[in-house]
Amino acid sequence: MSIELGQCRLVYRQYFPFWEKLTDEQRELLCANTGEFSYKKGTNIHGTSGNCTGAIMVISGTLRAYLLSENGKEITLYRYRPGEVCMLSASCVLRSITFDVIIDAEEDSSVYIVRGDVMAKVAEDNLFVANYALDNAVARFSDVVWVMQQIMFFSLDKRIAVFLWDEFSRTGSDTLSLTHEQIARYISSAREAVTRMLKYFAAEGIVELSRKGIKISDREKLRELATGE
Amino acid sequence: MSIELGQCRLVYRQYFPFWEKLTDEQRELLCANTGEFSYKKGTNIHGTSGNCTGAIMVISGTLRAYLLSENGKEITLYRYRPGEVCMLSASCVLRSITFDVIIDAEEDSSVYIVRGDVMAKVAEDNLFVANYALDNAVARFSDVVWVMQQIMFFSLDKRIAVFLWDEFSRTGSDTLSLTHEQIARYISSAREAVTRMLKYFAAEGIVELSRKGIKISDREKLRELATGE
């Protein structure tokens, strides 16, 4: 697996801030171990086996990163979209990351992957690369804490789901002409928090958001979330 | 607030890996803005006001880092003990950390604190310092995900509490002569997970662990956790 050096330069400059800080040897090593891959919707890209798959650069499609419990329960942590880089699939680069994130292609996706062990070697010799990897991980730390706070403290996911489900049952319409501000007032929360959670719902395929309001696109999922059944 | 340069060198060499990589100017700047502080048990050191308190080096005592909800619910994320450095109290150094952690002195504690804005300036100019700060944060990322998994997936905290409470009610003794292995079998979990959660309980003051077994030191807290009341 490798891409040609000229293309590789373009790719690395697009995704990473450190190309100019690499030695020629490091550039060749990275490029010789970077490949292009395509995944069909639903394919698992990085699993729980403790493998160090590598850094994944998203060209097209969407990747979903989630935690999975033994009994099959999932928590979506975040999504990677075109132009973004997933480093948590390269645990050998980030040795202090001890948890396993699973990464699936949520849509048909194409990506570049640079091998984890190779990236780890370069990061060991080059502080700019190490710095990039750590910074990428820390940015996700904040996302994860937000998910945790919403679910554990506020049950905001459930509160919004209950509200939407009640509105849907009451009006019989699956399009609710409500602003996020109105919903926030009804459930005594902050508008920003409601907006963020609705975007989360949208990404999960539960609702669609538009100027007209909120359209329920997956009634069954919404009902489950609202009633816990 | 400042400590004398000779003492400062000793302190920085003890707590940070980057002293040798600093310029003389950076050393003077950091030392001129590093002070020694003492906090009584229960004192708040770093709050939710979005302040950039700084990097906290623990000399003695224990600091507790936790999340706090609007209605007063807490989640303990981790503790800092002598020899450890807390960077999450320096959000201006770690710009991608967008959540607020609260830090209290859990026991009478003494610490050195280097001002956040000063540390941020040095980290901007010196990649070793930036790297250290990020690495310190990433190490806590794994701790937080572990707490989240245990509580959200397995309710392991509750399952162990229910088991201990039942045993206590059944035997009438507040010392349970059980191995972690036995508890793990009873509640269908892994020994390692039980050990880690019991240590978490011990740190919370709910139990004391010894060779003889598990002593319940705070019945009320255990009952609350077990019954949810």
C-alpha cells in the first residue's frame, strides 16, 4: 500500500500541519505506508482487537466512532467527515489512550490510511508529528465529556425525546414547527444545549432539521428514546 | 507570587520533563509566576468561571477533579496526588478543552501553581511545553472514558453497591471477607473491573480495602448508591 510521492505531498499538506517539518526520509517513510481505501456503508474499519490501524484521513463519506459494551449497547462519540483525520485508531501513536473506540463507515466512504506503527515511529523522532496527534485527541476529549454530561447529568437526550414524542402524539404531525428556543423553554434547558442535542439526533437519523422546524424521520428510535422501551 | 530560581529549578525538574528544553528567559518567566499555596480540606481551588488558574503541582494532600451539574450532581473524574500535575485547570494552555472541571482540595493540601496565561505563552513558543500539556490531558481522557463506560454501560457502580449492601444486610457485618474474584463471579463481571471500581469506592470513602476483605466505611453512601434513594 502506497501512493506516489507527488500525490502524497498534496494529501499530507491538505490533512496535516506538519509536512514542512518532516525530513525527506520521514516523508518517504510515511508515503510508502499510506494507501487509499474504500469502504461500503456499514463496514467496520477499526475494531476492538487493540490493533493500531493507523491515522485515517476522510476523503468522502462519514465515519462513526463509538464505544460498544459486551451486551451490544453503543454510545456514539463523534463522527469524522471529509477533510478530518481520525487519530484514535492509532493507539500506538497515542500510548496514553487505553480505551478502544470502534470506527465504522456510516456511509460509503473513501479514506487514506497511514500505518499506525509507521506513524508512531515518525512521531517518536519528530515533535511536530507527536504534537499533532495529541492535539487531535484532546479535541475529541471535549466532545466525549459533553456527551457524558448531557446523558448522565441532564438526561437531555431523553427529555428532548419525550417532548418531541408528546408533541407528535398530540398533534399527529411528524413535522413540528418549533424553534430550539421554544423547546429549551418547555424543557427548562439552554437553547445552545437543545440545538447541539438536536444536531446529535439529526446525525443519528432520528430527526431532520430545517428552517420549517423539526421533522421526525425515525419514529421507532424516538419512541425508544422517549419511553425507554 | 514567585519562588526563588534555585528552588524553582528543583521544582520544575521534579514535576515536568521540559526544564532542560527551556531558554533562560522562559525559565525566569515561569519561576517569577510560580507560587506555593496551601488549601484547607474542602476548599475550592479551580472553579467553573472559565478562569485559567494554571498548572497545579501537588506537593502534599489530594485534589479531586469533578464535573458538576446545575442541580448539584457530581461526577468524580480523577484525583491528583503528590508528584502529579493538573493541567485541566489551565484551559488557556489547552485551547481545545472546552469543558469545565472543578478542582477541590479533598484533604489539607499544598501545591505550586504556575499562572495559566504565563504557561500558555511559554507553550506557544516552546513545543516541548505544548507537548507536555497535551500529553497530560490525553492521559486523563482514558480515565474519563473508563468512568463513563462503567456507569453508562454496565452500571457497575450500582451492581457492586447492591451486592455489598445485600451482603451487609444479610450478614449484619460491615466487613465482608470476599475476594474481588468472588464478587466478579457473583455479579458476572471481570475481576479487573471489580478491583478498579472497588478502588474508586475506596477513594470515595465508601469502603476500605485490606487483605481481610472489604470494610464498609460509609453505610449511608453505599445505601444511596445501591437503592438510588
